[in-house]
Amino acid sequence: MSNVITLHEGEPDEETLTMNNGLTDVFLGTLVLSGSLLARREEEKRLIVWLAERDQAAVGLGMVGFDLAELPWDSRTFEQDRAFLLRAIDGAKGKLGWEYLDWTPSEERLFPALEQFSRMVNRLRACDIQPEALRQWLLAAGEDDPIRRGFPTCPVHHTLLTVFGCLLCHG
């Protein structure tokens, strides 16, 4: 099984990122770790929590692919948020937070995936995003959802928590 990330629905195959389940876990784990350490604004934290919710241990193997356009982008801060996500990708490539991991990511497998994802994020435009995605995601969040409780972090990995807990503790 694999997970596919696309720019937006209907994007040609050469513009997709396809990863097996193991690489998906490493990709999301390092990206969420980097993003959690870098996130300052609420919009940045929401993006990282949304990515962390693609937790295969909670959702199921091969079930966490997505379109970049469906992230909870805020149209008012889209350019800032996209720049943040690119910094988070760069942080993952720079091994930001890897000292909190109890495993060593395979750079030869991870870095090409991060580079492809970076190219895709760079191509994303405000007109591509799904304007209702943010509102729908926030409406679906229960009162006990971490996004409603000040964005707590894992004391071990320093990652933003989701309704499933810590993405890295599950891995």
C-alpha cells in the first residue's frame, strides 16, 4: 500500500508524491517535528496539527494521502503560511529536532520526498486552496481537541498533539 500526495485533485501523475507506508511515517514524522518546533502563529500550528492527523497508526496504513489544496489554509495568511511550510520542510532536511527521535531517518529515501513536496508547495497558489477546508476542519473539532486547548505538545518529542496523541509516540 502507498500514500499519494497531490497538489490538487486531478493533478497529472508527474506532479504527485507517492510513498510507501514506512516512508510516509518518516516523512510526516520529521516534517511534523520540524514544523512543531518552528510554529509560532496559530495558522502555522493548525497546518502542522492537520499533517500530524495523517497518523497511519490511528487512521490506517495507506489511508493518509491528501491534496495540498485541502490543508486548512487561511486565505488571509496563505503566503505567510506557505512560507512557513517551506521552512518546516527545510528544517526537516536540516535534521531539526532529530535528536528527539529514537531512530535515524534514511536521508537517501526521505530527502527526495521532502524535495518533491517542497516543489509542490512552491507551486501551490491561493486560488488552488479549498476555501471551506479550514472552516469544516475547525467545526469538526471537538471541545477536547488539542487545537481548542492551546496546542499542547508532547513532552518527549516536542511535537504538537492531535486528537490521536503524539504522531511520533505512535510510530
